[in-house]
Amino acid sequence: MSSARAIPARLASLGWGLLLPVIVAAIWQGAASSALIDPTQWASPVLVAQGFVTQAQDPQFWADFGSSLLRFASGTAIGVLLGLPVGLALGLSATLRGYLSPTLDATKAVPFFTWVPLIAVWVGSGEAGKITFIALASSLPVLFNSMEGAFSVPPAHRELGRFLRLGWFTTLRRIILPGAAPGILRGTHMALLYGWLATIGAEYLFEAGTGIGTNIMGAREMFQLDIVVVDMIAIGLVGIALDAVAGVGEQYVLRWQPRVDS
């Protein structure tokens, strides 16, 4: 599909995607206006819209929002930098996979939030614990996808590097990384989403501090459910933006790959 046709198609898709939320909001508002539900408990769309104005004018909201973004960026960057080399090493070494794959497979089966008590004991329940939790959450998708990407590089390509007497670094740069790029980028894409979810989770589960998760808990305690919904929407919008940016980044980096147009 050409770029000229892609934009209208995406706008049409967005319009259809917004249809259900608009219908739900209309029914929701109608039920609140007709007193079928308590609008203070269910935070009607009108109250939520007023909540957006309130939050937009609240410096504390922007401070919490910025704190969450900074925490997310720090933890996710650490996770990617840790997961990528380990994943590549596992993908290239059958010996390492033999030793570590059973442990890693078992790790995937453990619910992630069960790590919270251990992290709190080992690192603390403050900022260091939150960053560690985010880093751990974001490192795993990068590790597993990078491992699969490196493992998928055909052995003949690596043999060619040895035949040409390429150095280790040149082989990595010219053969391994391009071949493993789809897996690496897929893992990084997932790491961004996992990291953002872990950021909000860390602000709920660890020691109270700044952050949009803390902002939600404060609004809940004050029974400001409209503010809770506003913060939830803000969290979702960040997730959508991260997903879109990562998708565009993947397409740009992998633009050299042949595409099959439908």
C-alpha cells in the first residue's frame, strides 16, 4: 500500500476504533444523567472531562507524570542494556543455552509480581527497588527475543564470516546484529510496554513517593474517581504512544527487508 493511500486508511481505522468508546461513553453519561447510576461513584464522562481540566491545571499531576516517565526511562534503559548482551550470548552459544535455558524457562513461568518481596529485601522498597523492578520486567522480553533472533541467524552466514576471516566485532556488527535485528527490535518493543506497566505497578507496590501511580492512590483515598479515571486514561495514552513509536522505529530500522504487499 502506498503512503498516499495508507494515511486515509489509518484515519478510517482510527475512526472505527473510536466508535465503541464513544457509544459506551454516551450510554454511560445517559445512565448517570437519568440517575440509573450514581455519577459520583461511576465518574460520568462529564465529570471525567472536568477532571481532565483539573489535572491539566494541577502542577502536582505534571510533577508526578514526569517522575513516572523518568523512572520508566531509567529502568527500561537498564533492562534493555542488560537483556540484550545476555540474549545474544545465549543465542550464539549452545553451551550457555544448555546451562541456562531450564532456569530461564522456569523464570518465565513465575508471575512477575512475586519478585516484589525479594527486590524490597535485597534493594529496598524506595527508588532503587522501583528501578530494579522495572529493569527486571523490561530485560526479560529483550533477553528472550534477542536470543531467538541470534539463534535464527543461519550458520552458513557465520561460517562465511569465518571464511572471510572477519574479526569478532566485525562479525557481530555485519552478520549477527543484522540477522538478529527483527528479534532485538521485537524484544525492545515489548520491553517498552512491559517497562511502562512495571512503572505503574512499582508505584503501587513499593514505598509511596512521586509518580502517577501515587497520584491515583491519592485520588482514590479522597474518593475522586473522576481523577482516577483521568489518570488511567493518561497511562493508557502513554502506552499507545510507546507502542506506536516502537512500531514506527521497527519499520524504519528494518526498511531494508523485503516486504510483501497484500
